[in-house]
Amino acid sequence: MRRKSLRLAWFETQGFRVRKTARLDRPLQRTSDIRLQSFSVAYDYPVAFTADAFDPDNRCLIDVLTRREPDKRHRIAVFIDDGVTSAMPDLAARIANYAAVHAQHIELIDVPVAIAGGETCKNDPETVPRLLATLSKFAVDRHSFAIAVGGGAVLDAVGYAAAIFHRGVRHIRFPTTVLSQCDSGVGVKNAVNSLGLKNLLGTFAPPWAIVNDSDFIGAHFRYGQAVDLTEWMVGEGKDVSDASSP
Ligand SMILES: NC(=O)c1ccc[n+]([C@@H]2O[C@H](COP(=O)([O-])OP(=O)(O)OC[C@H]3O[C@@H](n4cnc5c(N)ncnc54)[C@H](O)[C@@H]3O)[C@@H](O)[C@H]2O)c1
């Protein structure tokens, strides 16, 4: 029996599927000699549904942060859509209070960082460099968390920066619009626009967790939709002082 080449044996010990007929000891000669290398990585991540996630009594965020390392104090950097901040002006303070109450599990690296909401952040070529600079300034590493609170656009931009920083840091999404809680928030894509093309730059990077907080949807309907309606009416040249008229 022919002795297995050392290289073939080594490839097999590493779990690679190697064509038995492939000649690893010779330069490539025929198409049938092309070796197929394959690997698969399984991901699992929680998709949580809650309300008032930053109420100190709500353990949802603590549970997802400590899922794999229950006794550790986890460093978190938080990025918030400025549209959400307009609708919920006390949100940054509530997050800081939540972190303080749960200081045993959470270290809030700095005050939450505001990100321009909507397509603005995906179109601005400075958004990703700014996010990367902030992650670097905060010394976020592969054991820290970048948390994004916002609509699909902010989740896409922060998710992209988190995916490429250190080749991927832990990322938690708090979707704040109906679309993002149904779609972008639960998916694994992230992207920014570039060279005039939508979602040109991006990755597929599963988040650490997604927290769907229904209070954001309430705020979006109360505030966001009202702004959208006003903008639409201004665009249509209508008098917004009497928005109740048909
Ligand atoms: N990654 C994916 O799988 C995926 C899937 C679908 C869509 N997307 C992306 O999502 C983006 C659209 O996302 P969207 O529809 O969530 O809207 P959006 O992110 O564009 O936000 C729309 C506006 O609502 C504001 N806003 C967000 N949450 C708010 C809240 N709770 N209260 C008040 N204002 C609020 C934002 O500041 C912004 O001005 C697009 O860029 C699209 O490409 C991504």
C-alpha cells in the first residue's frame, strides 16, 4: 500500500476534506487535482423582546451581556441614533444609571455617543472612520461590546464598524423602528453607502444579541412618525400648522 504523504496526513488531522486522488506532493496538473477546502461556523445569538430595557429592574441586557461569562464585568460602548435621543432625551442618562446600578456586570466606557440618524450616517464617508476612532479611543477589544441603539441605518453603520474593528468586536443591536425590529435588527448584514451605491461596503457579521424594546416603537410613532408627516407635508407645500385637517 502506498504511504500517505505527510502533508496529506497533516491536512486530514486538521479536519480538512482532502481528495484522496489529489497529489499534494506535485504542482497542480489537472482540474481534478484542485483541492477543496471547506469549513463551517455555527452561530447562535439571542433575539430578545422586552419593554423599557433600561429600567434598572429589567435584566434583559444583563442576561445577554453575561451569557457566556456570568461573573465578568463587561465593558460597553454605546452609540445612539440622534433621532432616538430627540424622541427620548433622557435615554443617555437612563443608560448611565442602568450601568451604575448594575456596576457589578457593566462598565460603561464613556457617555453614549450620538450618531446622525437615518441615511445621513450611511452616506457620510466620515462616519465609519469616526466610529473606528471612537472604538480605538475607548480601547474596545474583542471582549468588549459595541452597542447600537437606533434605526436600521445606524445599526448598519455601527455594525459595520464593529465588524471590521479588530476583525470583529462583540456587537449588540437595539433596533428602534418598526422596520429595524422586523428586518435589519434580526439579520446579520451591515453596510454603509459608498461611491454613490447603497450598501456597497459591508459584511455579514452575526451580532452578539438583539434586544427588541417595544418602548422605542412607541417613541418612534409618537415622535418619528410625526416628524416624517411634517416633512412630507412641507415637501408637499401644505400648511403644517393645521396638520389635523384632511
Ligand atoms: N441590515 C439589514 O439587514 C437591513 C435590512 C433592511 C433595511 N436595512 C437598512 O435600514 C435602513 C432603514 O432603516 P429604518 O427604516 O429603521 O430607518 P432609519 O434608520 O433610516 O431611520 C429613519 C429616521 O427615524 C429616526 N428614528 C429611529 N428610531 C427612532 C425612534 N425610536 N424615535 C424617533 N425617531 C427615530 C432616525 O433618526 C431617522 O431620522 C436603510 O439604510 C436600509 O438599508 C438594513
